[in-house]
Amino acid sequence: MAEFFLDLILCYGYFWLTLVGMLFMVRIFILLMAMTPAWVTAADSGSQIAWTGETLKRVENGSTEKGKRLAQSCQACHGEFGQGLPAETVDGDTIPAIPALAGQVANYTFKQLRDYFNGDRNNVSMTSIAKGLTEQDAADLAVWYASLPPPKLKASQKNFIAAEKMAKEGDGKRILPPCFVCHGANGQGEKMDIPSLAGQHADYIERTLLAYKNGERHNDIYSRMRLIAKQLRADEIKALSFYYQTLQ
């Protein structure tokens, strides 16, 4: 439960204090708690990862040398330099993007691998791969990919005015905090377990947000992203996805 309150402070505190004031902050907190299903606030938070001192130290002290060796098995899908692959259409069928891992926050990559291992995140290929990795392997891979420079994808010509406003200001009427509060001013993520979005494939970001929105993905601790994604329209999700792909 302590981790829940820490997450609220980190991801929502700034927004509440600067945009709606202390009194409204209390009212929003009550509303968020009312919106959160009982199972979310219980022990099962959608992920079995506990950020203990031991776990954090394991990731921090991961071996990039060992991670580099392990990553050779990941190159076929995620690319030699962790750049991932964009979505493409072949014979009328769309092949989803494969996420870029280069420059990703180490704790986030580690958590995803362990969530696949524990069955808290579902993907046939990734679950099979994660089952063959030890906890230390996951830490080594995470720090290796974090050490690589983020990919520089082709900038989109789309209009980002609305998306940038959402990312920087949020929407007080819908109790949506600015994306930058958690993901950083430049989409770089935060050390604890908030992913970097800058330079990530737009198709992948869009599919991820839609999965949170419809409940298909639920390994976000204490429903942080589900609460937000459920309030975003499909067009807003697409616009935000291309906005973050363009950031470097």
C-alpha cells in the first residue's frame, strides 16, 4: 500500500498541486479511490514485482557485458541495436511494430520480462523467452539495452498541437495529469519503472495504450495507466503516439 501512495504522489501530486489546488486534490483522491476496483487495491496489483532494495540493487548492478551476450538472441526481432521494427503491411495484413528497447529505463525492461515470466503480461513469444531467463538474466538484459542510444525514427508530419498540450498540461476536466509528470519533460521516463516513450514506434505506443484502455493489458501497478487510458479517446491516443515517436 505504501508503494500505491508513492505512485500517487509522483504521478499525480505535481498536477494536483499546481493546477487544481489542495482542496480539489483531496476530492480527486477520493474519486480515484472510488474508481479503482477492489482487486486493484488488494494485494494483486496486476504485477508481482515488488521494488525491494534487493531488487533495485540487482538491476542497478546488472552486467552490460552479460546482457550484450544474451541480447544476441533478441536481435532477430528487436534489432541489432535494440531499435525494434516499425509496423508494416504485407499482402493486406498488418504486422505490428516490435518495440525499441534501446535507451529504455532498465527497471521498466526488467519488470516487463519478469511480468512475462510470472504470467502477468501475455504474449506467446515473449512469455516463452522470459521463462528461459533467470532474474539475473533479466537484470543484465535490462541494463544492456538501457546503455544503448535511443533510436532516431523518422519525424512525422502530423500536427502535434493537441497532443503536446495533453502531454504538457493534461486535462483538468477529465482529471488527466500531464504525461510529463511521470514520463519526463522529453519522454525519457523515470528511474523507478516509468518507461521512456521518446523515439518509440508510434504503432507500439498506440497498441499499448489501447490495451490498457480495454483492459487487455493490466500489469501496471495499481492501475495507473488503465485509469488514464480509459479516459483517452482513440484519436488522442493516436496523436500522442506519433508525438512521442517524434521526440528525441
